[in-house]
Amino acid sequence: MKKAILVSMIAVITLMTLAFVSASTGSLTDNWAVKVDGATVDGSTVSGIEAGQTIPIKVVFTALKCAEDVKVEAEIDYKDADIQDRTERFDLIEGSTYTERLSLELPADIDPTEELTLTVTITDGDDKDTEEYTIMLQRESYNIEVLDVDAPTEAEVGSVIALDIVLKNWGMHNLEDVFVKASIPELGVQKKVYFGDLDPLDECEVASDACAADDTDCMSHFITQLKDCGREDSALRRLYLTIPENAKSGVYNIEVEAYNVEATQTVKKSIVIKGMEGTSSVMTGTSSKSLSIGGEATYDIVIVNSGSKMKVYTLTPEETKGLIVNVDPIVTVPADSSRTVKVSVKGTESADEGTQLVKINVESEGQLIQQAVLSANVEKATVAVTNSVVVLTIVLVIVFVVLLIVLIVLLTKRPANVETEETSYY
């Protein structure tokens, strides 16, 4: 009896010793208090943590001795992911309490619920204190992700592009009636496709021997589960978008939105669209002519529309010193045809002598198609005097000269014997 009591006492003392040892954190530190995502770890387990988020970790401890170059590390071992964080090195002073903060980005690709092990280590390179904590990780209730969008990086106007879209359910629950909408907002292009339902898991685990042979209720439930095994947590669909023929060249965003009543996600892909340059051109006939001051020259430019739709072109002449340029501002050209446009150029007194360039910008849908360049050779030596003021001045000079001549003639006809007749009275 005494022997049994002695054995029992030894066992109790041993258990107490082991409990004390397990409560003692290590040789460097003691009195650990760890908070994960704001919740104090109770019983080495923290629950209710959602996957995919970045969680803060707060570690409070007391130094058992002085130490240099100490650092605190936190790590989660999950598949091939490198999930860890560490502090800068610092020194410990015996009896002091320290608070260190870290953060870890939790994995998103987990089962609906999983247990992960968080390892917290305090070390100075020689000694190491380590504690492990269990994190009960779970998915969001409803979470849909666009895993991939396979789309071309370039496209021509008028072409049709194919988008291969993969969706996955990362939530805790089934996602019903999922749709995907793809669009290029700047071009007003949009298309929608139905994906259906997405299950939280892509397989079911049902043991064939889970039911006894005579348990009909269990067997019925087992068969029902087998019927549900065809449901998947991901799906692939193809969707087509048509690029408008009047699209401008540039880089555009393809927006892909996956959604149902519980969840939504949008991703963007870039695409380069080659616009209208290859469907329109501008040609000039005789592009160089001579021009006198006050004179006028006429040129022809030809606009060619090789596209499949009618196009409207805007013609805008650039300002040229001393020259007045007239051209139809709006020109319409049917599909697969051309049109000749007249351009008149008139010289003024302020025009510089020599060759002047006349530039006309041809645009369609706000995009510059081509610049027509014409040459005007201004010749001031061949000035045509057509100014009415000059003509009037010449006429007045002529009238003045005629009047002057008449006056001279009249003065020369004065009588010669007037003085003789006056003296005859005496």
C-alpha cells in the first residue's frame, strides 16, 4: 500500500515537473503572450481566421537574461509557399518585457477549412525559444475568382477575338447561377456568358464501406452523395468579342467580371488594336503650281476609302502666311471607292516670294489619316494691278493733265493790240 502511494506521488511530481517545463518558454525568454489577428491565442489554438488575408501577429515576452542580436520569427509551413516574417535584430536586458509585431499573408488556396501550424521563434543565434500554435483557417462564405483569362494581345479592327475564361469557387458555400461579362468599355463592346453552378469542392470523399449492408437509410444517403460527385469547383468557358471597324488604334482594357448574387470579381487584360490606317489613304495630283499675288491656283487631292463601310472625312488646312486656302471641310466617301476634292489657293500682298507649302490634315473619326502637302511658287514680279484705287488714281492724273493743257492753251490765246487801242484816245 505504501509502495503504491509512493509510486503515485512520484507520478504526480513527474507530471507537475513536465507541466512546468512545457509552460517554461525557453532559456532566453518567459511569459509569452501571443495575439493573432487581434485575438489572444488560447490553449495554443486560434480559430475563425479567413484565408487569403494578411494577419498581424503580436508577441509579448520577458527576457530571462541579457542577449545581443536577438530576432523574432514567425512562419507557417504550407505546401511550397514561403510564409514567414522576422523582426530586425535587437538586444535583450534581463527582466525587461518586449513587444514585437510581425505579419503573415495567409494562403487562399485551401480546403473549406484547414489547420495550419504557426511557429514563433526567438533566437540570438545560439539559444532558441520556440512555440507552436494551431490556426483554424477557413474560407470566406462566398468567394469567386477569375483564375485565368486567355486572350490575344493584338487584334485588327473588324476582327473577332476569343476569350477563354477559367473561374473557381474559393468560398465555403455553393455559388449558384454564375455569369461572366466581358467588355471593352471604350469601344462599347460587351458580351455575357452563363457559367452555371460552382461547388466548393471538385471531388467528394465517400468511403464505400461507410454503411452496413442492412442500413438502407445510410445506403440511400451514400448514393445521393455519389450523385453529387460530378459537381466541380471550377469551370472553363469561351466567349467572343467583335472589334468595331471604326475603332482607333491604341491600347485598350478588356474587363472580365464574374458574378452572381453573392460574389463578384473583375480582372483586366490589355490588348493592342490596330485601327483604320490601312483602310484609308490620300493622294495628290499635280502638287506644285506657280502663283502670283492676287492670283489663284487649283489643286486636286484624292481620298481613297478601301474599307467595307462609308466613311466621313474632315479636311482642315493649316495656316500659311499670305495664302488663303479653301477646301470642302466635310467629305463623304462610300465603301471601296474614292473621291476627288478641289483645293484653291489664293495669294495676297503679305505672301512671301518663293515656294510655300500648303498642308491639309485629313481625319476620320477624330483620327489623322494623312496630311496632304501642296506646293505654291509665289511670283511677285507678275503683279496684276487690279486695285480700283490705283485705277482711279490713274484716271484722276489723266484728267488733271488734260485740264492743265487746256489752261495753257487758253492763256496763250490773249489779244496782242489791247495796249495800242487804249493809247489812241490821246
